[in-house]
Amino acid sequence: MKYLVGFFSLEWMRIFDFLAPLAIRLFIAPVFWVAGVRKLGLFSSADFLWWNPMTWTNADAFQQSVAATSSIAGMTADSLVLLIGSIEIAAAILLILGFGVRWVALALIVVVVLLGLLTLGNGDMLTSLQNLVMTHGYLDMTNNIAEVYLAYFVLLLALFFMGGGRWVSLDWYIYRHFQNRLDNADAVVYHDPFEIDATDEPL
């Protein structure tokens, strides 16, 4: 019975359970960084110089992003671009550091849903969902941006429930620091919220 439980739980592999959230973080952080930088028109000026902050912004690139964005929920297009771009850049940095990962994932989920709604307003998402059903769930992300949003939504949802992972996120070290300082005499079973596989924990 012990070997059967070990076969299904793979408890001996828990030492590697930090790899999944780390891989997701390192995969989506550059994506949102580039998306946010492009929306705000940062670092794209022809006379861009690292040591000159006056060259860090490109007003023409920002205006192009505003022109390509429609207003929603009473927000103007330029306010929406500033908000989404700022969230994407901040989220990318925090994902690399592994700080506030669950809150960052939640914010990015809202951003992805919002961008999906904007796409829905153009009628592209309905076509994408129809194509997705007709192709039996196969995603062809090279042809439609709505399917990209769907894939990112799934990754962010998984990251929201997994957290930043152990050993390679600031969240884990902060949690451990404060957990060690808590005087909780009633705690019989120690539960690590950053542990992904909990199949053999008591109910």
C-alpha cells in the first residue's frame, strides 16, 4: 500500500516542484515587459540613449497604441493604455523577483480578460472561439491574438494557484521569515502554501 501511494503521489519528486512556477514566471515576464514597453512607447526612440532619460519615451509610439485601443468602462483610450502598460511592466519585474506573485497573476488575469473584451468588441474573439471549437480545441496562436490571450489566461490561472514557488521567489523567503516568528502552538501539521503537490496531505 505504501508503494502504491508513493507511485501516485511521486513524493520523492517534490524537491523539483519549484520548476513549474519558475518556468511560467520566466516565460511570461518578458512577454508582458515587451507588451507594456511597446504600449507606453518606451525605449523605442530613434535617438534613445540609456544615460539620457529624456530619450526614453517615444510619443509617436504611444499615440499609435492609443489609436489602436478603444475606450471601455468609461476610461479613455490613453488612460487605458497607461494603466495596462504600467501594470504589465510592473508585473514583469515582480514576476522575475517572485514578489507578490499571486497578486501579480490576478492583476494580469484582469488585464488579459480586459484585452480579450477589447478584442471581442472588434468581433475577432467570436471568430477565434468558433475556430477553436471547429478545430477540436487546437490553438493556432500564430493567426489570432484572442487565442494568445486564452493561453496566457490558462498560464496565469495556474500561476495564481501555485504561487511563486519555493527557493526561487521572494514570496517564499518572506513567508518563511514571518512563519518562523509566529507563535502558533496549536499548529500540529505544517503546511507550505508554496508546495504544489499535496496529494498525500491529510484532509
